[in-house]
Amino acid sequence: SIKLEIIKNEDELYTRALEIFQNELAKGSNTFGLATGGTMVPLYEKMAASDIDFSKCNSFNLDEYVGLPASHPESYVSFMKTNLFSKKPFAHSELPNGEAADPVAEAAQYEEKLRNAQLDFQLLGIGENGHIGFNEPGTPFDAPTHVVELTQSTREANARFFNSIDEVPTKAITMGISSIARAKTVLLIAVGEKKRDALHALINGEATVEVPVTALKDHQDFIVLTDLDL
Ligand code: F6R
């Protein structure tokens, strides 16, 4: 069942998210699944300014673009270094390698690493279409980490980070929905009106592959933090 927490004030919402991380650390959790995207920027800022200590923890990111050099400022590895890892380093951090010669093999290896590590916690944002990671509508719930073709709507949503939509990569490697759902605790953060439809489908709708996040409806420990009244 979903533990819904509605906090209208954005600063308070991110303070609560930081507290959830601190509670995890206090419980002894040490393997964290992390996310990128605009939603995470204020959270990582708050972490950077706090005394939270990840130096004995491991992290695994949800996804990475295929074919974008790691040095590109919009690669997810760059995003993580800039926003979090340069300020709060983990003992060990993994992202899928978007420059791998064989992305399909890279995805399979990443899934293997995830299975060996066992995530204590997974942080998620949500796409306007209900995607989690880059699991777009129609993705089977049991898919492991895999290579995806990004939808036009997702490329358009992410074009704001690039000079033009033509520069947005067309593929990515993403944890699968099943990889995400194996995490013991999941925290989803949804901020802003654009996320209303997806969140409404999560809270009020049936589980359907058309809205990937609904796969988590019966997760044992799923917290949804939002500023939206539903
Ligand atoms: C990011 C990710 C995506 C984003 C989602 C929301 O690693 O996997 O699913 O969480 O696209 O992005 P923002 O936060 O930019 O609205």
C-alpha cells in the first residue's frame, strides 16, 4: 500500500525527503538507488548542505543515456557528480555505462550487479506519462535492466537540458521495473502540476503497463511525497 505524504511547501517537502534518507541510514541501510532529473536538484542541494554521511554507502543510478559521452554535462554521470557526488561521495557509485560498445550486454551486467547488491532503498522521480527510470508506457512489469528507445514525449520533456531536441539521445539504459521493485523501500517524489495525471493514475487507478509507476501499487514499503492535492 502507498504511504502518501502531501507537503505543499517545497522546501518542507525536500526537508522531509532528507529526513527519510537519514532514517534509512539510522536503520543501517547502505545500498541506495538514486535518480537524476530536475526533481532531484533541490534534494541533492539539501543533502550537500547537510551533515548526512554516505561515505560508507553504495549507490546505483536508475539510468543513463546511450551514446552521450560521460564528459557531456547532461550525461547522468555528470549530473550526479555535479549535484551530489562531488559534495557527498559514496564509498562506491555505479551508473549504467552509456558509452559501452555493447549496450545490451552492459544492461545485463548492470542487472547482475543490482542482483548481487540488493537495494535497501530506491529514490524515484516520475515522468508526465508515468514512467519510472526510463520505463516508458507499455514496458512489461517484469523487465530487468534493458536498453530503451526514448519516446518523443520524454525527449521533448528533456530537450530543456539541451540546445535542441536533436541533441537529446534516442536511447537509454534503464533499470527495469522489476529491478526497481526489488528495493526494500521506495521513495517517489512528484512535484508540480505536470505530474498530476501520472500521480492520479498511481493513487486512484488500477495497475496497468500503460502507466509504469502503477507497478509499485502493492509494493510493501512505498512512500510517495508530493506537493499536489489529489
Ligand atoms: C531520472 C529518471 C526519470 C525522471 C523523470 C522525472 O533518473 O529516471 O524517470 O525521474 O523523468 O524527471 P524530472 O524530475 O526532470 O521531472
